[in-house]
Amino acid sequence: MTQLPPPSAKKLGLVIDLDTCVGCHACVVSCKGWNTENYGAPLSDQNAYGADPSGTFLNRVHSYEVQPAAGEAQLIHFPKSCLHCEDAPCVTVCPTGASYKRAEDGIVLVNESDCIGCGLCAWACPYGARELDAKEGVMKKCTLCVDRIYNENLPEEDRQPACVRTCPAGARHFGDLGDADSDVSKLVAERGGFDLMPEQGTKPVNKYLPPRPKDEMPEFDVLAPYLEPIASDGKGFVGWLDKALSSLPGGAK
Amino acid sequence: MHPAASVIIFNTFSGLGFGLLFWLGMGAIVPTGMGAFIWFTIAYLFAVGGLIASTFHLGHPERAIKAFSQWKTSWLSREGICAVFALIVMAVYGAGLVFAETRLALIGVIGGLASLGVVFTTSMIYAQMKTVPRWRHWTTPAMYLLLSVGGGALLSGQVTIATVLFVLGAALQVFAWLSGDTRFQTSGTDMATATGLGHIGKVRAFEPPHTGTNYLMREFIYQVGRKHADKLRIITIALAFVLPVILLLLPFNHILAVLAVLSHITGVLTLRWLFFAQAEHVVGLYYGKR
């Protein structure tokens, strides 16, 4: 059913550190790789080597320039995938029951054999987390790598989403955001993690950590004392040279 | 929003068809025998033709039967159920008129109201979208209902009612456009809330995720033709409402009536195109676009 289940105690999700993300897109590649080869329909590409390539991705990295009132602009890389919202509007609009939120851990999934590909769930999502696969005609979205995180055939360290496992900068964290004592919850509390578009009322589980303020470096130059301008009231040879050069046409006064 | 031809055709023709079924069910016109057969055929061609067109944009239309299951939460599901119910009830009512020359008044009223229910549930698919501020407003269902009832009155040849409803429709549509033009800005969603970076400074999209386009940009960031929006609005009002009213007020003639219907349909098709093409989805903010 597309009725939302009562809020689960366990809320699995991601915490994405905008301070640490270097915008390498490794998470995009590993996500596409894992989710093309495993659970559900593959993520197709259209005209991949042509003039107008396009394809289905469950995770995309945007880059934003943020210009503070004073000081340098900051470049912030911004990975975005399904936020596994508690009040997921994509679930309730689904006419077939294909879109659902799991009662046990809060993961939002699509049962692809029930999906008619009407696209309404993608309309309802403010985050652009759902993409209709052009080849398969079904809605694709982040599964939080549900086929990895509980998979006992994988070594323990691999039982996390592919994007988290692969991130070379350690900018992505996976855990239970419903447990106030979990590492991810502590990280959110410590760093002031925030929701995207809170006014949409979706109550996202995934949180974003803000970029730390840029360091303010005081004006400091070790060579400065040795590069003091020569005194203009110089005496002797330097004084004569200054006057002589200044008197030439175009000379500095 | 991408103005998909199948959805525009569905909204326009099903709206007219169910509008005509509404008036038939309410007994505004009570044809019998062969006449009733023709009236109901026209109404069903419009209503069912539109419904069939709407399945063309589905990825898996063969599974459409599953869409009747989630009426508790989904307006699309409610629309499907309502449509099947209205069509069955009106078929019974129509059969009474065609074959028995009997008006089953209660069944007609139920079918007529259910026909309006189809139009209302359709409109709520759009009006519920918090992600599209322009649509999330009472004018969306009001306009759907007014267009359907007005178009139905035109098709069923009720000159006075159609004239009044078209004048109201034109006024409401102008209000819906003008009030909708600022709704995105005042919705409270902008690049600052989308990225959560507004506390640092002014946010600008620096680089998109990919060099190419994608499903989201094709579906939600439709900008082509918006520059002609003002002209298209004038054309819409002229064709959908003004010209039909003028043609209706002239001394009655079947050719003028047909022209009024054609003009209205063309105008409503333009209106529906604008309804989608001008609707801005908040996901565009992530791409620095509207």
C-alpha cells in the first residue's frame, strides 16, 4: 500500500558532508555500477557515445558557488540522491502501490513489477531523486543499496551503500538516524546537520553537514620588512638617484 | 513541466466528454432513441478517447489495472475508479434512454455527479503538487470544473448557460494566471532552501551534474515557448471563451455552432499547453533554472 507506515524507530539514511566532498563523482560512478548490475532494472543510457548523451542516475553531484557578503566565494560540491523522507510525497501519490516506504527501516523503494511508469512520484518529489528509466519504462531511485547493507554474502565492511563505501574523501556516512546515539546522529548534532527544503514538509531522513567557514588568514608576509619602500627623503646617492630618475620624462614623482 | 501531448489531449477531451455526460445525466437535455445514441456516442468518444490517450505516456500501460488499488492516498487512483464508475453508471442511464426511452433520473444524477468527480479528481492530481506552486491553488480544480461544465454546456447546445460559464471561465482563468505568476517566488522555496547554503551567502549554480541533459530536466524544466506565453494567453482567451460566446450570441446556425465548438477546443488545447509549459517545478532550482 502507498499509505505511509507509522514512523519507524529505525531510520536508515545518509549524512553528506558538504565540507569534505571534493566533487570527484566517484559516488556517482559506483552507484551507477552497483545498481546497474544488481537489484532491479539496469540504469540505462541513451546515445551514450553520441552527441546528446543521457542516462538514468540515482545520485548526481551538483556544484554551487556561494558568495558571502564579504570575502571570497566558496565552491561547494553537492551530491544529491533520495533522502528517504519520513513524509514521502512520492509514496502517497503512487496509484499502484509500487512506491512504498519500508516499515522496518524507513527505506523508500519501488516495486518495479507494479510500476506503470506514470511519473507522478517524480513530480511529487521536490529533490529530483526519481528518474524514469527511458529503456525500462519504470521509476528508478536510490535503494540505499538495500541489497548490500543486509547482504551477509559480503564482507562486513562492504555492507554499506556503494556511494559511502567508495567515497575517497569520507564525505558520506551511512547509519541509523532514528537512533540518537548512532555515529551519524552524533555527527549531525555536532556539526549542525540540516534538511533540504524543510518548507516542503517532507521530513527528509538524510542530512547535510554545512561547509565550515573558510579560514580567515591575517595579512602576513615574511618578506615585508625587507621590502619596505625606500624613504623618499633619502640622502646621498640614493637621494640623488631618486631625484634624477623622477626628473626624467614620465618619471615617478 | 513538460507538456506531453497525450496528457493535454486527455485533459481537454475527457474534460469535454465528462462535461457533456454531466449535463446529460442531470437531464438538461433528454434525448431518446437514436438521438440519445448519438449524444452518448459523442460524449463517450471524448471521455474514453481522452482516457485512452492518457495511457500513451505510461512506461507500462499493460499494468494500468493496478492503478485502481491505491484510492486511499492517490488522486490518480481515485480518478481511475471514478472514471470507470461514471462511465458504467452513465451507460446504464444511456441504455435506458436509447432502448427504453425511459429516463432513470436518479441514475442520471449519480452518473452526472460522478462525471464531475472524474474532472475534480483529475484536477487534484495537479493541485496536490507542493512541488509546483503554480498548480497548488484552489483555482486549479475550480478551472477544471468550470471548463468541463462550460464545454459540456456548449456541446449540449445550452446557449445561455454556456455563455455565462464562458464569461466566468475567462475571468477565472485570467485570475489563475495572474495570481499564479508570483506563486513560485512567494512559495518560500528557493535556491537557498534547496541547497541549505543560504546562510553563507548568495547561491549560484556553478556546474550541473552532467554535461548532457536528463529525465529531470526534460520533464520538469521546460522553458521552450514560455517566451510566447503572453501571446498564447490572449489566443487562449479569444478562442476558448470570447469567440464561442460571440458565435453563440449570433442567430443560431449549425455551422456557427460547430465553429464555436472547434474554437473552444482549440482554445482549451492552448490553455492546457500553457498549464503545463508555464508550471515551474522546484527541482529546477537545483539546476539554477525554473
